[in-house]
Amino acid sequence: MTEFHNNDIHSLDNLSDPVKPDIQTLKFHKIHARYLSIVLMSLVIPLPIFIAINACLILFVEPFMWWFSLPFWGLYAWIVIWNVAYAKSLKFALREHDISLYCGVFFKRTIIQPYTRLQHIEIKRGPLERHKQLATLALFSAGGANHALELKGLLEVDAEKIKQFILKHKDLNNG
């Protein structure tokens, strides 16, 4: 009987070099810095609508109560700060038998998905991601209609490398 190992993959350049099996020593990879610009762009796109609604409230509902719009601007600022902090918290780690996602601003989560439980893998690219040459890797597990986890903010090349690595190791673990 062979001994079970689940070693950490430290470099995306050399996906065949496992090093440490301990979950406490997982080396998480940060998402690409360009993903933050996608988050900010997605928050700026609805800004003209937000400004128009505030202008209508100030001009037509309460013309002399400009402070009436302050809670809306505070809410918008909170949404921007929250999304930026969440995007900065996203990290992932690859090991021989599973993939891990670390995320969260106040409440931190670590999701570990074994390759053997994966049904299929998709690479998603929206218009903003295509513009920045980024991709999202969606991993779907057996028994669920939704993805088990999504790795956002990956370079297109890295997303394809990770997908091929997982598919190769999924087959090795099943056989």
C-alpha cells in the first residue's frame, strides 16, 4: 500500500514540483494585480446612473436639502471599499490532490476542493477580463448545479495551465 501525499505546488511555472503536504504551510498565490482594476471598472460603470438619481433627488424632491444624498454617497463609498478589500483578500493554492481558495474581509474562509470530486472545469472571460487578458477558472463539483469555487483574476495563460494541471492530476488520482 502506498503512502498518501498531498504536497503544495509552489510555482505555476513548474506544476510538477510538489514540496510540502501540511495545510498550515500552504503557500497561497495572490490573484493578478490587474483584477483590482476590473473590480474598480465594474464599480465605475454604474456611477453615471447613481449620479443621475442623486441629482434628481436633490433638484426635484428636496432642492434645499443637499445633505439628503450623503447617505447614498456613503453607501457607494462602502461598496467600493468592500469590493476592493475582498478582491485583495483572494488567494489560491494548488496541491497534488486538491485546490484551495482563501477569501474574506472580516470573516475569512478557506475552501478546499479535491480534484477527484470535480465534475468539470470552465474558463470564463467577460468583456472586462478579456480587455485585461485575465480569466476566471470555475470548478464544478459532483452533485452541485453551481460552481464549487471560482478563481478570479488569473492570467489567461495561468488559468489554462491550472486547468490542464487539475485535469491531469484528476485522472492520475482516479486511476
